[in-house]
Amino acid sequence: MPDTSHLFTSLPTWQWQLLLAVPLIPLVGYVIQIFWGKHLPRQGDWLLTAGMGVVMCITVYMFFIARGHSSGEGYFIAESLRDGFGWDWLHRARPQAEGLSLPTGLMYDGLGAAMLAVVGVVSFFVHLFSTGYMKGDRRYHIFFANISLFTFAMLGLVLSDNILFLFIFWELMGLMSYLLIGHFSQDPTSHRIRQAAAACKKAFMTTRVGDTCLLFGMAMFYFLLPEHFNELVEQGKIHADKIGGTFNFTLLWQRASMVVEANGGAYPIWMTTAGLFIFGGTVGKSAQFPLHIWLPDAMEGPTPVSAMIHAATMVAAGVFLLGRTFPLMSPTVLAVVAAVGGFTALFAATIGCTVFDIKGVLAYSTISQLGFMVASIGCGALGLVAGLFHMVTHAFFKSCLFLSAGSVIHGCHHEQDMRKMGGLRKKMPITFACMLICSLSISGMPLFAGFYSKDRIIAAAFGGLSLNFNGGTFAATVFLPLAACLTTFYMFRLIFMTFFGEPRDHHVDEHAHESPWNMTVAISVLATLGLFGGYFWLMHPTSPLGAHGTWFTEMVDWRTMYPGVDLTRTNLAGMAASVPHAAAHGGSALHEAGAAAEHLAHFYHGFNPHVTAMIASLAVLLIGIALAVQMYLRRKWNPAKVTGALGEGYVWVANKYYIDEAVQATVIRGTIGLAAIQRWIDENIVDGLVLTVGRIGKALGFFSAWFDKHVVDGLVNLVGGLTQAFGSIARLFQSGRIQQYVSFAVAGGILVAAFHLLT
Amino acid sequence: MDSFTVLNHSSILAWITFIPLIGMAAVLCVPRTNMSVIKGITYVATFVPLVLATVVYFGYDTNFQGYQYAQEVPWIKLGSFEVFWRVGIDGLSLPLVWLTTILLLVAVPASESVPRLSKAYYALLLLLEVGILGVFISLDYFLFYVFWEVMLLPMYFLIGIWGGPQREYAAIKFFLYTLAGSVLMLVALVAMYLDQGTFSIPQMMAIGKAGGWTGPSLLGMTFTTWVFWFLFIAFAIKIPSFPFHTWLPDAHVQAPTPISVILAGILLKLGGYGLIRACFPIVPHAFTDFAFALGVLGVISIVYGAYVALGQSDFKRMVAYSSVSHMGFVLLGMAALTEFGMKGAALQMFNHGTSSAACFLVVGVIYDRAHHRDLNAFGGVAQPMPRYWALSTVAFFASLGLPGMAGFVSEALTLVGSFQSADTRFQILVLISCLGVVLTAAYILWALQRVFLGPLNEKYKDYKDITGREIFSLAPLLFLCIFLGIFPFYLLDWMDIGVKDLMSILLLGK
Amino acid sequence: MGLSAYLTVSILLFTLGVICIISRRNVLYVLMGIEMILNASSINFAAFNRFNGGGLEGRMFVIFIIILAAAEAAVALAIVLNVFHLFHSVKPSEADLLRE
């Protein structure tokens, strides 16, 4: 096995300790809060918020350290196990013993650093926002405890160096999401208590389906990879020692790519299957079609929760997972990824245009944006970086959008229906400004953060299509620009309906007010990040569009993300297989793959679809804004007429394509029905069998009793009767008279004598 | 005299086993009106074994291959018929011994709510502990069988006297079902004794390892196959595996809370423990022949149990069926014949012991207040009882196998281990059992929603939150659930050698 | 005079005794019959003793029988008295309690 240790950066122990402290601070905060929170001053909110402040400082500090490392060599990845900082999870007494052993440590690389900093920053501001938004809540301290534990899980997930721990934190986030969505399900003052109770269950269940897929995919990689690897070692195709199973990311990357390379660039079928299972995890957590149904319902949770969990962090974890497992994904899987993502992006965007709940719009927007990221990753290496970049910028502007929406809801006394709002921009200027900035950002307006990532995504889709024409890249290329257009439309629809025009509900309007400082500060900072988070163009006035790379692309580069893995020889080689140049080279499969790889590297270096993509994305942006202006600002086109003209199609979309109903009717009804049937079987057939055995036993008992009484006892009585009968006969001889007895005796004696004499 | 590898001799296991018996005798001597003294004695008689078991736990040498704290004393001798008091523990039995002592201690405060509580109840409880501990420490098959039967009787009375409305029915069903298993075990036991003339389990393992059973074939099945199926059914009833599970829901629903706790927490483990101690290694060749069939039974238990649990409207019945589902993992992991799977199964036994016991305690708490268990009649109970809700969440999520809790480690090890099995058909079994994992989440979350969340049913408005005594019962179990989820090596290190040893025997059958 | 002569006397005596027991209606005669049978056996003992080596055994039995007969007569007479009290008769055919 080639030595790749020189590719890893070594971090001093104190830095690892600092990183370890990042998830531990909120964990400690949780423990304090859950046991003593109620008795702390202000129910402990400042304690946890301050703790998160410290976490934010550490993550940002570590981010700059990582940036310092990556700017020098252009390469940064560090694993704590390599620096002797780690522990064994399953066995302590015999670490590294043969068999079952799971060495665990931290991993810190460009992607991790970026994500960690994003989570740290967003979490802190969400905490800060919550101190205002959740004021007066009945379960205030529990809310803070839960959101703190959630943060712990998310930070842990980012720092995990193996997929098993990633999974553990992943599920822990699911639990906290469950508890936080269900926050109002125990609050009698909430009028949506019933919906909250149903929503939290739905969220956990739906993601659980995906999580189970992920677990299964992990198991496949854990066992089938070494099996296959060792087989190739025996065949002499890989020159390395035999290996055991591993969950460690870097080892998985390297070994998987060695297997693929030894196979001549072709992924074995099991790897495709396993990759699809892992992608199942993303589908669940990142709310991709068809498991997206939980996310809109998850809006029953408090708005800061929606901002943090269901926009910025947890749902992005699915995308993060794809980033962490990209070298394991075969081209087929990537095509599926692109297709699913592209479809979800458009599909959710259409629904987003019809929703009137302010949070509902943002929820569908989140699904759509996640579709962008997923589709982008499915489009190959450039898309990988673009998708992950979008994950980061999206975290900024979407959390800001949610918090702003929260601010609006707070200002309007928990009114969420946009039809009752209007003209709020004067009453809530800061909220309005933040929301506008972030809407522009999500729409991909140049100079705003979203532009840099979205532009790259569309470029990657175009690039992917020209490189490898398949259903996935085609879906991405066609659907994503359309979805981007709709994104602009529904975001401006939201802005116009909420902040412009005349107030539509006087009751709401009268009470509307700007939010307190802790909330406005939070959204202002996040809006600033939504503006500058992608690329700080003030620093680079000469190239404001970031054509030469942004901070993210400097830290995360597909060529260097996975040490010891040459993507051009693995995933991308497969994608490039259809490029005519490669086929022209002919020769062996390995040679072909190598040639394809060469071509691919060339292609990526020279490729710059920026211009095309930028024109496309600007065009869709303008169309979207124009539509929104016409319909909702200038009201030239009456929305009611437009929807009327769309007819059945609109009804179909407005009802979310009836997917919830379909799931309810098929999966849920089916499962409950099946459960009822099996219960019946259990109670009547399985238990019935047991009872039948019992009854047969009982019947046999009764029969035996009868038999005993009548047959067995009858026999005994018969014997007795016979004896008695003989006795009666014998009785005749027994007169009681001695003389008769003597006569018998004498007669007997004579008979005996006669017998003796005669014989 | 040593027929097996032993690290050290000690009578501590005998003390652990018989202190409850002494306690029982003491309880019987106290006048029945003096309940506080009786309770005090029971506390002492259950606490001291826990302390001793903890001493054994920390004194255990995790690197030694063989049995520890062993003792071998002749007990019955009639000519060539010899029975020994032959005890010892290894990494497979030690965790279960410890679990037994902790659950019995937990059951004592939980018993306060049992109606018609009396002296006999405590005496029987202590006798039950003797039987269970005896089974776990026995290394002599005869002794094993004797303790197995000893345990049966108090359970019968505990369900039959202190149970719910249909207690007699449930108790008789439990008793007869288990007795049927015991008879099969006895037949196999006698057959094996007649064949090789020994009751020593280590020696039987050695015979099994060497393929030394020479008994005759019968009806076209070999001697070892007969022995295997007889023993397997005897233990499968206890696990309980589909289709031998129907005694369980009835017994659970009728049993009082602490008895349910013991039933789910330990008695079911006797089945699993019996399989790995007294069935598989004794006839390893027969076992490996039928491993796939056992795996299928395990998966059916997982999925079927989960479905039936989903279809229940009785809270306790639901938890009972969840036990069927969870114990299916034990069977699946064992059948996979891999180290991961076997460790997962052994760990799952312990973890299910803590999590299901906690779930039954949780159900008991609400039952004591509402006096019914109809899931559909509750609603919003979390509002008057927030602390209860918090603890229940921990208990049920532990049962659900949430990562970070103990159940996840064992379930994941089992699934991953089964996947690794040399028999590739197991990969399909794992895929199917994943359905069970999803369904588990479904029935647990649905139950939580129906009981705790949503609008409050006015009837439950004035319910008192969980009391200190109830927390005292629940807290140690929940602590174990979380602690072992984070630090699983506190058990896995102990099990390591035992499992490797076992695997070395079983894999010979391959 | 040989053994057969003694035995003949003995048989006659025995036969008479038996006939006496069976046929007489008075219980006292029955007792007499019994005495005759006992004596018949005594004659046998004495005769066999004489013709078989002349030891003491046969004579011992004769003496034994005589004593026994005396004792028996005493017991029997007592029984007869009781029977008479019970049945007010000494006819053996009426004393048939043995069949009960």
C-alpha cells in the first residue's frame, strides 16, 4: 500500500484538544442545563449562549489555522489518530487487537474546517436569537438544553474521522430534531399541539428509513471492501498487505480507489449498491425526493430550530456525507444522485411557489436548495466542490432567512400566513433589509454569497453534461436553471407579499413591531455573511466575480480533498468513459481509463463554463424577479387569475403533488394494516396453535378421565366381580359346620391317598 | 479433579447465589405483619450479591482464557452417577450475573406498588434470584437443570398470585410452555449422559469439539441433531423466538411490574445464554448445519415482533412484543457465526436487559396512576409529568437503538456481524432485519406520541410526576443504557476472550 | 406280631374316630372322636419307634400327645361350655358361626 502519510498535516496536541473541546462545551452545557437549568438565573440561556460564543471563537480560530495550512501547500488534512490523539471505542484493554477494534479520532480538513466554522457561527447566532424569540416559553430551559445537545451532535459529526461515528452523531441529531420539532407538542398553550406531535414523529420516522439504508451501506463497505481488496491482493493486482474492515474515511477512500484502479477504473457492482444505500442516508436527512415529506412538517418546531436544524446544519449533513464519501461513489451512483437532486430541486421549487405559510415557503426552498447541492455533487468533481460550497453559503443565508421569518412571526404575534401580512417594511426595517439581502443571495444575484456557489453549480451541471451525457447530468442541466428561476420567483413573492403593499390584516398590522436587539443582531450578522460569506469581494475589487477562486475553493479542492486518491482514475474516469478521445486510444481497460483520466484532467483544467453559466443564471434570475414583480408588486397579473389559468396543474402542485396523501394511503396505511393482520395472526393462529395444543391436551385429559372411569376402572371392577362370583360358589362349601369341614378334609385325604395309590 | 481450565478457585459465586436463599429463610422467619423488616432483609439480600458481583467484575482477568472463580465439589454420588457442584464464570456469564443482581435490586423498590404484597412475595422473589444466578454460574449440566427448574416455580407463583386479572391463565401458560422446554432439555441431557457419562459442561464442549458423540441415529436424524433441536427448542421458548413466543405477551401483561422487569430483563436472557453455553458449543456440528435456519427464525422474530408490536393498543403488550423483536437480534447474531455477530448478540442480551426493564418500569409508572394501559386512551401526559416524559424518552430511545445508547452498539454489531457471515444468504437477512429497525422506531414513536404528546386528556391533569422511588428504580438502568452506549468496552473487553473461545469451538463445525 | 398289626389297630381306631367326629350329633362325642384319632397316632408313633431302631423319639411324641390331649380336652370342654352358653345346645351342626 502506498505510503500517504506525508500528505497529512500534523497538528499539535493542544489544537486537537481545542477541537475536542468544541463539541464537549455544548455537551457539558446540556448536562448542566438539563439538571439545573430551571434554577439558573434566566433559566440558563446566557450560560449556553456564552458557551456557544466560546465554541464560535474556537471554530473560527481553528478555521484560520486550517486556512493558513491550506494556503501554503494548497493542501490540508489532519487526522488526530496519526498524531497519537485518539481512543479505541469497542475495546480498551487491547487496543488494536485483532478482530473487533474501532480506533476513533478527530479529522480536520478544509471541508471540516469550513463546516465547523459555519456550524459554530450559525449556532451561536441561533442561540442569541432564541434568547429573544423563545422568551416566555413554558419549556424555555429544555429548549436550550436540546438545542445545545443538537449542536454537540452536529459538531461531533463534522469532526468524526470515521463513518460509524458520523452515523452516531447523525442519529443523535435525528433525536434532537425529534425533540425540538415536538417542542410545542407538550405546550397546552400552543394551538398546533397536535400537529407538532405528529410532525416530530414523522420527521424521525422518515429520516430513520434513510438512516437504516446508510447503516446497511456502511456494513457493506466494512465487509465487502476488505474481501474484494484481499481477493485482488491474492491475484497480484494490488501490491499491498491484506486488510481488515474499517470505517475510517481516509482508509476507505484509499482502499476503495485502489480496488477500482485495480479493476481498471470500473466500480464493482456491490460498490454501486453500497453507494446507493449510503446515498439513501442523504435522501432521508437532506430531504430529497421521495423522503422529503418530513421537512415541511418539521416547521412545526420553533423558528430558531427551523433555522438551525432544518436549514443550516442537520439537513446539510446529508450533503456533507456525500462530500465525505465521494470517492466511494461509482459513476452510476453519481448519476442517480444528480437525477434525484435535480428533480428534487425543481419539484420542491414548484411547490414553494404555491405555499402561503412564510415558513412553508422557506421549507420548500430548503428542499430545493438541498436538491441543488446533491445534484451538483452528482455532476462530478467540479460539482462536488460547488455543492459543498453551496452548503456553506446556504447555511448563512437560509438561516438568516428563517430567523428573519421568525422575526416577522414574532413581530406579528405568531401569525405565519403571508396573506395576512403586507407593508411590514416600514415597521420592521432591519428584518426587511436582512431578508432582502438573503433573498438576493439565494437568488444568485452577483456579489452576493449565493451567487458564487450557485453559479458554480450550474457551471458544473453544464460541464457534467458535456463530459458525460446521462440521465443524471441531463436532469441537473435542465432542472437546475428552471429551479433557480422559480427560486427567485418565490423568494420575491415572499418579500413582496410580506413587506410591500398595503397591510391586509389590521389586527396583525397594529401589533407588528421590530424585534428586540438580540434578534436583530443575530439576523444582521447572518445577513452580512449572506452577503460576503461566499467571497469577500471588497478585498478583491479587480475580480469581483471570484473567477479565480474563493476562500472555499482554495480550501476545498477535488484534486486534494482525498489524499492518496486520484479521482480522475476512479469516479471521474467512469464519467469520462463516453468521451470520444478516450475511446480512440483503445487498448486495455486500464489503459483506457488512464487515457480517460488524462483527458479528464486536461478537460477540467481548461474548462471554464463560467460565462455560459453566469449568463444562464442571470437570465433566470431576471425572469424570476420580473415575474414576481409583475404578479405581487405591481399586481399587473392577478395571482388568482394566473392560478386559475393554470387550472388542475396548480391544484396538483398546491397540494404538494398529493405525496403526503399517497404515502399515508400506501406506506403508513399498509404498514399499520400489515401490523393489524400480523397481530391477528399472532393472537389467533400462532397463539391459537398453542392454545389448540393446550385444548387437545385438555380434551385428552377428559378422555383419559372417562377412559379411566369406564374402561380401566371397569376392568378392575370386572376382576373384583369375577372374584366375588367365584367366592359365592366357594361359599357353598363353607357351611361353618366343623363336621362338614372334617368330612371334606377326610375326603381330600382319601383322594390324595387314592391318587398316590393309583399312580 | 479439574476437567477444565480454571484461573482461580473461590467460593464467592456460591455466596452470591445463596445469600438470597439465606435472605429468604430470614424473611420466612419474620412475622408477616412486620413488613418493614421483611423489606429491609430483602434489600440487604439483593444488595450484597450486587456488591459481590461487582467485586467479581472488577477482579476478573479479561485476558485469561477459561473459567474464573470456579468451584468443584462432589454433590450427588450414586455409583458411576456423579453430580458436582461445579461452578465458574467467564466473559459470557459474568455480565449476566451482574445484570441479574442489579435488576433484582431494582425490582425491590418497584414492588412497592404491587397489590396484596406480602411476605411470600419477597420470599419467592429471593428464591427466584437463587434460581437465575444458579443457572448463570453452573458448569454442570445437572446443576444447570436443577437451577433452571428452581427458577420456574417462584415465577409461576409470582405471576399467578400477584398478577393481573387473568393471572392464572398467564401463569399456567408460562409454566407449561417452559416446562415443555425443560422436558426436552431433560431428555437431551439424559441422552447425552448415557452416551458419554458426564454432566460437566466444559467436558461436553470438549466432546462436541472433537465430534465425540456416539449416540445412535433415530428416524434418519443423527444423535447430535436430535440433541441440538431438543436443546434449541428448550432455549428458544425462553428467548422467546418465533413461533414459541406467545406465552410472553400474556405473562408480561398479567405480571406485576417488577416481575415483568425480571422476566424481560433476565429470564429471556437465560434462553440466549443457554444457547451459547449449553447448546451450540456442545453440538457445534449440528448447530452449523442449521445456522441459516436459526438466522431465519431470528429475522422473523425481529420483523414479525416489530409488526405485531406496531399493531398493539396495550402499552405493555407492545413492549412485550418489542422484546420478541429485540431478542431476534440475539438469535440472528449467534447464527451468523462471526465474532462480531456473537459479540453483538452477547451484548444485546445485556443491553436488552437494561433497556426493556426500563421500558417496563416506565409502563408500570403510568399504570399505577391510570390503572389501564390503553395507548389510545392517553394523551399529553408529558404536560403534568415532564420528568417522567424525559426518563421515558431515554428508556424508549435506548430500546429503539439510538446511537449513543447501548442498544445501538449491540444491534449494529449484530447486523454488521451477520453481514460478514460466510454464508452470503445472511446479507439478505440483514437487509430484511433493517425493516425491523425502521418498524421499531415506528411503534415506539407512535406510542410516545399517543401517550405523551398532543393535547392533554383532562382525566390525567392531576397526575403526580414520577416519584423518587420510581426514579431510584429507573435511574441505574438508564445510566447503564447511556454509559454502555458511550463506553461499550466496559462489557466488550470482558466478553472478548469468552466469545473468541466460543467461536473457536463453533467454527470447527464449518 | 409285625408292624402291620399295630397299624391295622391304629387305622381302625382312626377311622372310628373320624366317623365319630363326622356323624355324632353331640359335641362330646366329637371330642371323644378326636381323642381316638390322637390315640391312633400315638399307636403309630409307638409302633414305628419300636420297629425302627428303638430310640426315644417316638415315645417322647406319645407322651407329648397324651399331655397335649389332656390340655386339649380341657380347652375343648371349656369351649363346649361356652358354645352351650351361646347356642343352648351342644350340637356341632348348630354352631355354624365359622361361616361368617
